[in-house]
Amino acid sequence: MTLPPQATFSTTETQIMHSQLTGRDYQISVGLPLSYQQEAERKYPLLLLLDANLFFNMLTDTARVMHLFQTVPEVIVVGIGYPLKSLLGDDFKQ
């Protein structure tokens, strides 16, 4: 059996940004709505999330599922966290 080709596109992106004001690096994660590739000119609500290291993926997936059930509109999720080696251990205890 031959599987059909699968479309792949990224709906999340993560970058490290340095703040000259605080002298710290921050991990900025952006979760785009699933329709963003086809409707990039559309305006979407923005949801900002702090402590994104722990909650970004969960919140992004929750927002997408809630949209499927038509309880919230599609949103862009922007998470602000820290560039940690892991969520456990000394990095997270600062």
C-alpha cells in the first residue's frame, strides 16, 4: 500500500532573543493558527503567555481544540520563557 504524500508546514516557531535592558536571554515561542498558511492577511487575536517553558505546548493545543469545538476563535499564541537545557534540574530552579 502506498501512502499519499503528506503536507508538512510549521505552525510553531521558537527563537532566542537577548534583552539589553535585563541582560538575559528569553525564549520566544509563536504558535500560529492552522489556517494561517492560507489566510496570512487575516487578523487574529493574540494570546501572550508567560512561563511558556511549562505551558506553551499545552495552551497552544488547547486553543486549537477549543476552536475545533467552536468555543473560541483561532488565536496566535506567543509564549515568553527562558532558554533552558531541560525543565528539570538546576536550570529551572533559578
